[in-house]
Amino acid sequence: MVRLPRNGIAAYHVFLDGGQALVDPKNHALIDEWAWHQTFVGILSELHFHLAAGRIGKNTVGALGLAAGLMAISGLLLWWVVRHQFRWRSLRPTGPGRGHLLRLHRDLGALAAVFVLLFGLTGAAVVFGSASRTILNTLLLSPVVSQARPEVRATQRPGPPDAQMLAAARSALPQSRLISWSPPPAGSAVHYLRLRMPGEPHPNGRSTVYLDGLRKTVIEHIDASRAPRGESVLNWMYPLHSLQIGGWPYRVLGLLTALALAVISLSGLWSFVQWLRHKRAH
């Protein structure tokens, strides 16, 4: 995929099978090229998206998001039974004892549960897109939008779209902004363009145009700003999870939720370890 220049990156951002590259938009000279394991951000991204384990890791991340959501719900229900025991001072434990840790885990978990649920389920929705689409369409009684891409067979892969083809794509969605281009796969002549219509929450745009690289015409276009209810809700999952909306207040909320989740997880784990030690000692 090639992403067009945008705020913060004044170059073509090329996504390759084994890494990424930046290309000068004026003379097409290579600015830089790197593999994911060569940068700190790349390593963090690979761990967050795939646990550095490919498809299996990606599905595991999605399952962990679902688990985090379910544990947030169950924990909130357990807290509700003893909600009268909530104390703000529990958030500042006075020692490493199991009782202090359990109170911290309980009360901080209650405060953060809704946001852990939000980020856990939106992350899982991004990973399991097809299943999420089916569930949302069913719950919202929304018509199903076909995800099948058009096919135009070709013995030779066509070159990149020229000015005529890009003009045809823009005329199909006149108010859109071109975000990225993906070349046809082997044996195909179909170019895949991602565009963003006004009002779309997804930063990468979910509106699409398919171009025939042989005839240089538009095969099909999809206006995501007019998508059915189920598809529209699904298009909010990624920007909600990746903090791409809401400005700095929402980013601060995401940071605090991440820190709270770390404290909740570690306090729960350590209190469990202490319980095991006590059990073995007796």
C-alpha cells in the first residue's frame, strides 16, 4: 500500500511485506527504508498488533481484547455487590499486603471498567472485523454490504494509476480526499483506492474506489459516509480504539486507562501470587 503525504509525513509512505519506506513525492527518490524490528516504534506496533507472531498473534490479541472486556464486566458486577466498601484511599495502598492490593484492584477496576471495556471490545472488533460486522448488522437490523472485491483478470500486472484514472476516481466521490492506493495483486487488473469523505470518523477513510487498470475506468465505488447502520458503527471501532478522535482529552483518557489497566493487572497477579504462597505455607 502507498499512503499519500499527510500532516506529519510529507512523503509517500510505502507499506511493504517486510517493512516500510518513505519516498520523495517530487522526484520519487527513496528517503528511508526499514523493517519493523529496526525501530522502537515498529517493535511496539508489531507486539501490539500481532504479538510478533503473525496471524496467530493477531487473533490472540483479539481474544485478549474480548477477555479484557468480559473481565471488566464481571469485575464490575462483583464490585457492585460490595460497592459500599469503595474508598478513594484504596487507590493509594499503604503497603504490599494482599488486602491493600485487593482493595486497589477492586476500586480502581470499578473506576476504569467502562473504559477497559471500551478499548478491549473496540480492539477485538478491529481484529475480528467480519464477525463484528455480522453481529452489528444482526443487532441493528442493518442490511448486509457485500465485501467482495470486483475481479478483472490480467496476464500482466498494470502500472500505477495515471492522472486520468485518479480524476475518474475523484469524480466518483467528488468531495473525497484520496488517502492511499494498493496495487493489483498478481493476476488482477483492479487498483484499490481508499478515500475519506467529509464526516467519516476513520482516519484512513473507508470509502473505496476500484479502478480497472486495463480500461482505466471506475469499476465500483463505495461512499462510507452513507453506509448502513451496522457498517457505520463498525467504522467507528478503529478511531475509538486508536484515539484518532476527540482530541487531547480523549488521548489523556486513553493513557489513564492504559495505566489503570496495568495497575489492575499487576495488583491482581501479585495478590494471586501471595495467595499461592500462603496456601503452600499452610
